[in-house]
Amino acid sequence: MFEIGLGECGVIVLVALLVFGPEKLEQMSQTVGQLIGRWQRALNLSEASESTQTDNHLSCDRSLDKKE
């Protein structure tokens, strides 16, 4: 989707450093890192929950097949 190379990343960081300053940029990067971590944990929990629900549903279907 977005093909950003090392050069483009460097320009983005340089512009952000000039606009926000080093202290604010550090705070912003920490906040972004925390948000990405929370998002990844939520996604992992969602996938685990979905997997458990699918397993439970399959187990229920198998038990119904045995009764017939």
C-alpha cells in the first residue's frame, strides 16, 4: 500500500524534529508506541477469542453428529 523507503522515513523524522522539537517528538513517539502495543494486544485477544469460539462451535457440532 505505502512504499516508504529509508530515505523518506529520514525526511519525515527530520521534518517532525524541526516542527515539534526533540522533547515533544520523544513524547509523541512513546505515545504512538504505546498505542500500537495496545492495538496489537487487543488484536491478539480478539483472534484468541475467535479461535476459542470456533473450537467450541466445532466441538458442539461433533457432539451433535454423534447423537444422530
